[in-house]
Amino acid sequence: MKFQESTLPKDLYYLFNPRGLAVVGASSDPSKIGHTILKNIIEGGYSGNIYPVNPKKGIILGKKVFARLTEVNSQIDVCVISVPALVVFDVLKDCAIKKIPFVLIISSGFSEIGNKEEEEKIKNFAKESGIRLLGPNIFGIFSAKSYLNATFSGSCVSRGSVAMISQSGALGLSLMAKSVSESFGLSAMVSLGNKADLDESDFLEYFGKDKTAKEIFIYIEGVTDGERFFRTLSKVAGKKLVLIIKSGSSVRGAAAAFSHTGSLAGEDIVFDSLISRAGAIRVTDLNQAFSLLNLHSLAGDVKKSETLIVTNGGGVGVLASDSAEKFNVPLFSDLNYLKNKYGAFIPSFGSVKNPIDITGQALAEDYLKILEASLKDPKIKILVCLCCQTAILDNRKLSKYLLRVASKFKKARKNFIFCFIGARDIESHFRNQKYPFYQSVESVFSDISKLNKEKNLVSKSKVLAKLPYKEINNLLENVAMEKRNTLYSFELAELLDKLSINRPKSFFSEEYKDALNSAKKIGFPVVLKIVSKNIIHKTEAGGVKLDIKNELEFKKSFNRLMQDAGRYDSHAIIEGVDVSEMVSGGFELIVGAKKDPIFGTLITCGMGGKYVDIFKDISLRHFDGVKETIFQMFNELKIRPILRGFRGESSMDIPSAVEVVYKLGSLVDKSDLVKEIEINPLIIEKDKVIALDFRVIL
Ligand code: COA
């Protein structure tokens, strides 16, 4: 449960920019974490007041030590606690007395090792006292703006524009160290730990507003509140570059999608699609993340501009054009313009197309000339400079020239991206000066394309289908009152009618004679289905008999249906049978919606029928109440060509199938009672869809 807004500090500003800060557990022993944190805070240049706390008192690292927090007379905004878990609660009580708004609990020994009670205890106490907690089980925070390094990292951190949120301690610490060797620097770093209170959404929201954070990099294993996270992400990723690495195969608490399609699509797919819809980029490894951060934080905006490539190697030039095409990166294409502008710098055996090939005989001076010309060229906004090591190229001279030009590019707000194939010695010159440096042509264009990618945002807000929700609720409440979590077939039929979803003509019968009359009324062929609240997967139970052509077959099928059901579950209570019109032809789809504890309502569609688990052609998304999204889901299915009309056949009624998914999503979203709803098969034909089998779980 989240803290009540009213009792808590509204903004995290003073967490990152505290006016006074205490370290409880500060130690004179350099091997202890409490010592390292204090040392980092002092050496990092933090200019607010620092209060080390330790019962032994004395002086540590030149600072007067207080025996207890309550002895400090000044305002403290942040308290860093680095004492064993058992002592944390006592320290927290002092934090409450001192009215400290933010407390960082470094200590391990809570829910991560199963000690949930202690964590609940500190969490509840903090909540009652109006304290916002970070942690427990964290390595601290870093804030470039206030020169605050309240972590136990190696003290050296490179300052810059990347804000990082890390759920992994070890990884976060190594990322801080890596910021020194990479080109980018950090504006902030926050360790989430066990997330007893503050979580990824709180920090995402804060960094979204923090002007010093231009890029946000999140490493998470799971999100606490999926709906809030993606709502916040959509807002922030529209304005800033947000990269996300999500490790671990499960988001905490999320069941693996639908009961029947459970094995088909996990919540990871939902997470993936939500990230890209929010406009953030999901990266799969750290190198890819660093490369994108380097490019974005140093080269600036690479969006919506055509790229010019300069190379001294024809082959590399071809690789570059291939990569540009592969990753959909537009190249500057006015070749006459290039000839007039750059022809004079290129030997007769070179090429003035794009890539411009200044040939293998190019010297550092030749690069300089062409780069300076492109710097002054108003039409060129992104320059990719490729260079292959040759015996006549002086690397030192080249890097000196390139760096000089690169800084002018930066001032002119143009992008200069350098890729060197061969000698590595040049790399450190670039990294030291904080310029992106590539050794793979493909990575250059894959990165440009990732940053260029149009955000697939759906700006429309959630609109639910117009349905008789009140009547549906009354129907479902009656079922719930009988303590059932599934519906009888006649109730399902009623629900389908209320949803205005086509279904075959069907009648419920409690006994044979009545069932036979129903079959005659409908007209053969008919379908017989078992009706039992204990049998959910009817087909598996032998509870469905198809294509019954006459009275004789009806009798046999009825008897077999009862025997099969009894064999499947001898304790099952059989309420009766359902006799329905036999629908043949069309194509079988599966559609459904369910409530997910992390992401809210999820919807699915795909190839249905009994081969669902074999073909696994399923699309799964978060329900955003936008029909376009559902059309996209159908579009990404492998069966798309069949639905669109295969070999001259006409297209199937996809709009009606979309409408069904939209209605199911709306119902699950609106209703507090429905947990899950699935139609399999939903027969799709050229001009209609018909729900053959329908399941609802409350
Ligand atoms: N107020 C202030 N100081 C107190 C105190 C109190 N109530 N109780 C004890 N202290 C002092 C101790 O006397 C000690 O100081 P000293 O070195 O001068 O004797 C200091 O606080 C630290 O306590 P100590 O018992 O020595 O613990 P420690 O430093 O060995 O370990 C933790 C403390 C928090 C680092 C350890 O319990 C822990 O959780 N380590 C894992 C941290 C971690 O990995 N976090 C996650 C990272 S991602």
C-alpha cells in the first residue's frame, strides 16, 4: 500500500539536495560501509552540513561525531542509516523525533532474506511518522547538482546528464564506476533496494522534471505498480531519452497471462509493448545502453536529419550504406550538391556520392579539410566519419584534428560521430574528451536509428465500450452471491447477448428429453456441451460433441458426453447440457481479457481452436481502450495474411473481431467482479464473428 500523500513531503528535491545530512553508523574504521559513505560525502564536495552519528563520539574524518541523532540541533533533511538491521528501528524512532523527511537505509537483512516483519515494522512506522524511506538494502544516492555522493562506491564519479535508477546494488555501483571510463556522466544515481516505500515510479517522475537529467537509465527486475509506472513513463519518455533494462523473467506478482494461453505469452511481452508505446527504449545489455547514452548525451539530438558519411575505405563505406538501409537511417541524397560542395577535396579516383570516399591514401589533413567544410555546410546536421587504419595515417595527428572539429560541431549543435576500424589507441582520446567513439559501423546506424525512432505513442485517452454495465453487474453479482466463480451456459449466453456478441442459437436442458426437443427446434446438425461448474476446459474433458446429424446420433452422443465427463471428474456436479446450432467454416480465433495485479487489464487475440498451444500465434497487450491498438495486435499475428484474404479470398471481418476484444477489455476494466474472460474459438468469417465457446472467471 502507498503512503498517504498528505502526511508526506511532496517532492524529492531535498532528498537529492539536502541542507543537512546525518550518517548514522559513521565509523572511524575504513573497512566499514559507514566510514566509506561519510568519506564519499566529504570528498565528493557536498557543501551542506554533515552530522556523523556514533555512540562512541569523537572526531571522524575531521567531523564532530554525535552520540545520537537527537543531539543534533540543526535541521536534517536526509539521514543515511548504516547500522545492522536490528538497530535500524531504534534509529528510525530518532529520525521521527528529529522530523527528518528522508531516510536512506543501507542495511541489508530485511525482506530480501525473508525478514518481512521487520521491514513491515519500519515501513509502517515511517508511514505514521511522515518519513519517506529509500531502501532498505541500498547502496545510497548520488546527486551531481549538490555534489552529494552518499554511496559506498569508489569515490570517483563522472558528472553529466544521465540519471540512473538501479534495483541491483552491485550493478548500480559498477555503473557509477563505469561512468568514469565511459563518455557520459551522471546527474544522479539512486539505488532502489527493497522498495519499502519509494520506488521506480517516484524517481522516474522526479527525474522527468529535473532539468539536470537529460537521459534516464533504469535497471529493474520488476515494477511495483505497473499502471503508475507506465503512466509516468509515457509522460517522461515523451520529453527525455529513457532506457530500460529489465532483467529477470517475471514481474513481481504477475501471473503468466491467461489461464489457457498461459504458456503462450508472459508478462514480459506486455512489458515490452508498454515500454515502446510509452516511447522509452528497452535495451538488452549494458554495452548497448552505454553506447546509446554516449551518443545521446554527447552528440546531442540526432533526430529527423539526413546523414553524411565520409570514409577512407570503399568497403567500409558500402557496409555503412547497407547498415543505414537496414536500420532505416536516411542518408543525404542530393548527389549534385555533394559534388559541387565537396568535389574539390576528393581525388579523381575517389567518390563524391554518399558515402564520400576520400580513399585509402587520405592523410589526417584530408579528413580535416572535408570535416571543416561539412561543419560550415548548413545542409549537413549529422556527420558519420569512418576511418580505417592505414600505414600512412598518423593516428595522433588525426585524433587531434578530429577532436578539434568535434568540439566545433558540438558548438554548432551538429552531430559528429566517429567510427574507427583498426587501432584502439585513438579511443581513449575520444572518451577522455567525452565524444562518442564507435568501432562497429553497424552499431553507429543501429544507435542512430534507435534514437530516431518515431515514438509510437497513442495520444488518445482510454474510452470504454458502451455496454449495459449495470445489467451485466447484476448478472455477475448473482453468480458471485452463489459463491461460484464460473457461469452456467445460460448465463454465458445471456452475457454474450448483453455484450452484443454473436453466438449460435442454443438452449440449456437439464435432462435428455428436453435436450432432444431443443435439438429438433434448432435443427440438425447440432453441438452438445456439458454444463458443469467443475468442468472449465470442456474439450479436454470430452465435454463437447460436434456435428450431431440426427436423433440416433444425438442419443449416442448424449450418453458418451455423460460418460466422458464422469471419467474426467467423477465428483463433478453436472447441471445439464447445452444444445446449440453447429457452426462450420470460418477461421478460429482466440480472444480474451484479464486483470493483472501489476499491469491492470490485459487483452489478447490470436489463432484459436485446439492448436493454440502448438502454434502460439498470440498477441498480448495492456488494454488502453483504443481500438487502433487492437488492430495493431491483429496485424502482428502470423495468421494476418489469412485474415486479410489469402490467394484471392476476400478479407475476413477483422473490425468485428476487434470490436469483440474491445468489449471484453472494457468489461474486465470496468467490472470489479470479472477476473478473466476468454472466447475460444471465436469464428471469424467474411462478414461476421461468432463466439462458439465462452469462459468467464470471477
Ligand atoms: N547509532 C549510531 N551508531 C551505531 C549505533 C546506533 N544506534 N549502533 C551501532 N552503531 C555503530 C557501531 O558501533 C559501528 O561503529 P564502530 O565501527 O565505531 O564500532 C557502526 O555503527 C557500524 O555498526 P557495525 O555493527 O560495526 O556494523 P557494520 O558497519 O559492520 O555493518 C551494515 C553495518 C549496515 C553495513 C551491515 O549491517 C549491512 O547491512 N551490510 C550490507 C549492506 C549492503 O550490502 N547494502 C545493500 C547494498 S546494494
